[in-house]
Amino acid sequence: MKIQKHAILLFVALTTLYSCDKIDELTEFDVDGNFTTTITVAVAEDPNGEPQAFTQSGMINIAENQDIQDNFNKIESVTINSLTYEITNFSGAEGAIITNASINFGATTIQVTDLNVQQADADNQVFSVNNTQQLNAIAAALKNSPNLTVTISGSVNDTPVNFNVVVKANVTVTIDAA
């Protein structure tokens, strides 16, 4: 009899806990969005033909979405579904190569392999960030602040060059409306 009583109490407790989780899920909703920043890089001609360093920044702002802006303090989680960057609108020295490049998303640094800027633009090459640890760190930063500074830096071996780096983040934000 005592075992049966404990079993019933355990069943009631587990059912209550399970029901609370299901009720909590009913008060959550997801907001999906694509957020883009275009960073313009312009490196003037060096009269000595020396490689030139560059650093330029842009901003990803998930609060551009009204649902996220209205519920920012209720965000439960941020998930980055995809994060890409692409070189566009190249003009300048043919065969210019970017070296020692990185893209910083707040405190998260992503190393960029050396690349021919003109060729990357001509090929419409899209580069994906697939490192789960980096994506999770960027998502955590966006959960804490809707604005994330994106900085690209590196060196170019031949000048002048002008190009854009288009950064696109596909994000799902889970908001607890309760």
C-alpha cells in the first residue's frame, strides 16, 4: 500500500513537471530573420608598391526586426542557422590578394584564408562559417545585445583596391512571451 501511494505521488509529480514544460513551450515563439551588413573596403594606392593594411567595420542589428525589438528582454535563445560572407563590387589592381585577414564578430574572430579578391568577386564565391563553437559565441553575443560590430581586417598585396564584404546571418530568436 505504501509503495502504491509513493508511486501515485511520483506519477503526479512527473505529470505536473511535464505539463509545466509543455505550458512554457506554448508561451514561446520563434522569430526568423536574415540580417545583413555591407562593409566597404577602400585601400588607396601605395606609391612604393608595398602591401597595405586595412580595417573596416559594419553592424548586424537583430533589433531591425520589430518583434525582436519589442521583446528583446524576453529572448530565451538565439540560434545562427547560417553565417556567410561574400566579396562584391571589386575594382582596382588585378590579381590583388588579401592576406592575414580575419572577420571579428564582437569578440569572436574568424580567420580568412588568403584570397584573390577580384577572382572571389567574379566567381560570386560565398564563404560559410561552419564552426559550431564560433556560431554559438556569436549567438550568445546577440542574445546579450542586439547590435554586433563586424570588423574585417587584413592586408592587400597590390593597390588600389575597392570592394565590399557582404555579411549575412540567418538567425532564429526564441522569445518567451510569458
